[in-house]
Amino acid sequence: MKKIILLYAFIAFTSVSSFSQIQFVHRVEQPVKQNEENYIVMPYKTGLIAFRTQADRGSFSNKKFQYFITDQQLLSEEPAAFELPEHYEMAGYDIEGDMLYLLLKKNNYNKDQMIFEIALEGEAVNDYKINSVLAAELQEFFIINQKAVLMGTMENRPVIQIYDFSLDNVITLQGIYANDAKIIQMRKDHELDVFDVVMSKRDFYKNKIISILTFDIDGNKLREVKIDQLDDPKMEIVEGVLTAPSQYRQAMVGPYGLRRKESFQGFYMSTINEFGEYNNVYFSLEDLPNFYNYLPDRARKRKVRSLEKSIQKDKKLTIPNVLATREAIALGDYLLVYNDYLSPSSSRYSNRDGMYNSGYYHNSPLQRRMPPMYYGMWPGVGPMPANTNYRQFRYLAAQFLLLDNKGNIIWDNSLSLQNSVLPHESKFGEVSFDGSDLYYMYLDKTELQLSHIKDGEVIFENESFPIELIDANERIKDTDESSLSLMWWYDNYFLLSGKQRVRYQTGSGKEENKEVFFITKIKVD
């Protein structure tokens, strides 16, 4: 009998292992010191670009900008470098075509700003000093067709300015700077030369109004969609993620809750047509049968029974804790929505009404401004100080919804995040989805955690994989946990980057160590 049990255990283990394949397929390294800045990694054409600023030895005011480019197999040439103007630091960045743009600020003064334009194919560098720019605290920076868009806040009010490279002038968008106005998302469309601004305002009666504004690169407002009231006047939108237009339609998805309290009630989906007309669809816990699948079996059954009793008694269903929509991935007529479900450690947690949902918040690899201090797993940013005054966030689950273009739920499911604690609120993991197979990966210290959902069914959950090297003759001596960054790249490929010390043998057989910044391409299947 004991042998039979062991045989079944072996079969179960091998069957799960057969699904959980992670391959470390390519790797590139650059020599660095452990106290130096990380490289920021971004997709560029079919490969990558990695760049950083690094202070000269013995001088904090003089910095070099260094970058290198790889192909899809992570083959690269030697890094290029040039000196930055004295006392200037990188505040933002973006890629447009073959150009890399850097926004530089002088000694953190918001008014002294420059833009460097770097030709990545020829290494030519042009610089532009921006005059008449407002002293706003930067929240977003991007480039569209030789125009730089800068968004920031002044006196807690939003402001957007556009700098024209050819005319060397700055214009300020009208209708943005206002009391009780917050920008919660911006989305650029370089194909149409427009950008969307999602704004939140409160009227005289403190009702929240969500406006989706579309501007051309000359600052002209092309469209405004106002979502000023949900079907239930007691409810309001908490936040939203706006998708790119497809077949003359756009969608915005996110959680909704009680007015002014943001007690979470469920999700909404707003579909917007080419004329600016919109239609809202709502989903409550009653529509999400697998919401509590992240819990152990006994706890899940208790939650489901409690939910069923509340439905039978016609009680208002409330989602405890915090729901945060991270991504809305459009695939044809379908939309995959990824939410983090988390619990703040403090009861005085301030809601996200007015928090700008930047690229960092939703999709950190494509953020175009430098991250706030102490936001971990980002270039040049150390771990959170041991200070009890900082809030902590306990991440409970990654929750997924697949919707069709009419707002019907195809499937929903949840994956446990194992009560992981972070000192900040940000997107917890990375998603690869092809319409059928969903892979979800995140970092747990120096290990990778991988889950797989196929057609809505969980195949496996939170399998651990240690970081591996490509060269079988090398060994990892240690990994700088605070330097690690994970991102989805394309198809079923992810990228892991950070700093390591690696033990290797020289040609003479002598054992030595090297300190490197690495990028590893990871395949999951």
C-alpha cells in the first residue's frame, strides 16, 4: 500500500512538473559595481535598450549617460556613453522611432529642464533647453512626432504642457488646471498623433465625474467623454484603465464603489464608440464564482457559503480590502482584465482617488519617468528603510476576468499571492496571455513564482524556480535582491534583470568572481 501511495505521489509530481517549464534561453551581462546604478530596460524594435546615468568617481555633480542595445537573442555591442551637463539629472525618458529622448532637470529644480535627443542608430545627440515650462512636479513624459508632452502637478492641480522641438515653444493645455481635478491616466497613440487624458473631478455637490479627453499634438481637444453618473447614484468609479481604440471602439475597466467611501462593490466596463457615446456593464461578486479561489479549500467554501446566504437575503455585496486594476489586455473581440487584490496594513489607508496611474503603477517596464524614492525593484532604488511609519500592503490574490466586447464574462479566476507584503502599492506580477494560455509570474526574493491558467482553469499555481545561469561552468555567488526587475516581453517570453556576483574559471583554471548587471530572457511553456 505504501508503494502505491509513493507511486501516485511520483506521478502527480511529474505530471505537474511536465507543465511547469521555465527555460533561461539567453543572457547578456555588463560589468558593474554593486553600489552603481541599475540599467533601465525597455523594448526597442525587436530587441532591447538598456540605459542609466552614473556619477563620475569622486563627483556627484558630473554624470555620464550609458546605454547599450541588444537584438532578440540579447547579443549586444559595447555600451555607448556621453557626459551630461553638470548638475543635471535624468527625470524622464521615452523612445520614438529610432530616437531615445531624455528629460533632464537641474538639481531637482523643475524649471531648469532640457531634452536630449539621441539617435540610436548613429549615436548623434541633440539637446534642447525648454523655456517657459512651469515648475510642476513631473508625473508623465512622452514624445509624439517631435512634440514632448509633460504632465505634472502644481498646488495639487494638474497641468499639461507640450513642447514643440521645431518651433522651440511651449503651450499649456486649457481646461486641465482646476480645483478638485486629478489625472488618473494618460495614453499616447503615436500612429494617430493623439493622446488620451483620463481625468477625475468632483462637482459642487461632490459627485465624481470621469472625463476622457483626446488631444492632438498641437493641444487641440478632439473629443471629450464624460461618465458623470453610474446607474446607481450611490455608486461611483474608483479608478479605470483605458484601452487603445480598436474598430472605432475603446473600453475602460476598473472597480466601482460607494460614493466618497470607495467601499468596493465590483467591476465596471465602459465601452465607448467613435461618437463618444458609452455604455456601462457592471459585475458584482455574484457574477464572479471563482473570486475566492485563491483561498485554501476550507476557507474558500466558508466564503462561498456566506456569499450565497447574502445573495439569498438580497444583501448589498461588498468586496473587502482593495481592488486595483493593473492591466486590460485586448485580443481581438476579447479583453483580459488583471487586478491585484490587497489589504493595506493601516486602517488610515488613503484611497486612490487622484493617484496618477502611470506606467509604473500599471506596467512598470514602460514607465517614462523616474520612479519615486524607495519604490523597490526599480533601477537605482534601494530597499525600503526599516521605518514603522511607512505603510505596508499585503497582497492576497491576482484576479483575472476575460470579457467579450459586449461585456459578457467568459471566465474568471484568482491566484494566491501568498500574503506577500510590500512597502508600496504597485503591480505585483507580469502576465503573458495568448487567448487561451495565461502565465503569471512574479518575484519572491530571488526566486521566480509561476502560475498557469488555461481557458479559465488553473493548471498549476505558484511553482518556485531559482534563477539560473546560461553557462554551465559558472555559478551564482549572490544576487542583489533589491536590484531585480521582472517584465513580460513578447509572446511567452519574460525578462529578468538585476545585479549579481558570479563565480567563474579563467582560461588558466583559476577561480575568480565578476560583478555584473544581467538581463536574462526566460521562456515559459
